[in-house]
Amino acid sequence: MKHLAESFWNFRGSFRVAKVFDVGTHMSLVRKADGQFTLIDSYAVSGDEREALMSLTNNGRAIDTIINVHPFHTLHCTAAHEIAPHARLYGTQRHREQAPELPWERDVMEDPATQERFDDLDFSVPAGLDLVTTDDSVHASSVLVRHRPSGIVHVDDTLMVLAAPGMLGNILPQSRLRFHPMLAKALQQRSRAADDFAAWAQALAREWASTRIVCAAHSAVRQLEPGGWHAELTHALSAIRKTLDHHRAQHG
């Protein structure tokens, strides 16, 4: 567990692909002005981290909301619900379809009207990308979350940080922020999709410019220098220029 700000905690977990490669996962906990808590994403915490979570939240009773923001992060939704079975449970439309047995709220997290209900959180869905594609291996889009009081961004897959595993991560430098490598397959097959995505990224670089920490799902927590969010997001956009140009050449 990483206590990153007075009212923000990030839990780093294990997620193994083919039971061999640990690509990691995460979940964040936010304390609201009224003293209640919101969980962002779901992870089956155990051991010391579970004890810490329960201690912070009065054995889960102080968690009144759980929001799941990546349509392909569905495996731990039941575990999170069991921590706080009374909490309002939000997800994307795909969460509802993949786990219909859970008591989901009717409104979905990709809907701006749902997002407006959270006073201390900002949300953003990438323009020009399909949130869910026909290829289940393409996880380039998600609902990004920013905790306004702390200036911390919680993101699954859309923005990534390359970091060495284990103890090497404390020695070797992290990469700058970068977009998901399968972004090309998530771009909508229509004209101006590449332009819409670029405009979204540029606007996000400006509007969330005071961001100081990024919690990335499968890699690391990245501490940013002042101005780092704008600089690194701008660099990440520049790094995919050929991808966007290729899409423009095909679709306009």
C-alpha cells in the first residue's frame, strides 16, 4: 500500500498472465470530505494490505462507493464487492455484462452524467478510441480518473509507465508516460478519429496540468516534476505521430 496524499492510497497487486508473467494490477482508495471512502477499481487485497484497508475503513463499512473504470478489468469485482457489500457498485457496460450477478448501479461510468455525481473526482474518456473493441486483447481505452484534492491520476492501460520489476524498480529509471502499444487497434475506423484523439490528449495535458502523481495499473506509480504531466503527455502524443498519420492516410 502506498499512502500518496492525505486522502489517497494506492494498492499494488499481482496479476499473472498464463500463470507465469506478473503484469501487476492496482486499486486506489479515496477519503471524501464527509469521511466516507470511494474505491477506484477492484483488487482482491490480502495479508497486510487487506488489514490496512480494513483498518482505514472501519472493516469496509466506511466504503460507500466502488467504481470500476476499465472495461477489461473485471476479475476482482466480486472480491471488492465482498469487502463492502453495502457500497454502491459502479462499472462500465462491459462490467455489467461480464458479472451480471453483482448488484451494479444502473448508470455506467463511461456516461458523463454518471461522472458528474462525484464531487472530488474528474473523469476523461479518450476521444477517437473504442472503449471496447471486437478484439478482447485491445485494452487501450479506459475511463481515466483524477482525484482533484491531491492532483493524482489513476489510470488503467491507456497511459503506461515502463518500470523494472521487483527491487530493480528502485534502481533503474522509469520510462516517461506513454500511450498503450495497441492504441492503433482501438482507433475508431472513421475519418478524423486520429484528430479527435490528438485533440483529446492535448486538452488533457492542459486541463490536468497540475497532476503530480500517476498511478498506472500494470507498472508503477510515477512521481512527476512540476509541469511534468503536460510535458510527458505531449511527448507521448509525439511518440505515436506515425500511428496517427497512418490512420489518417487510411480513413482521413
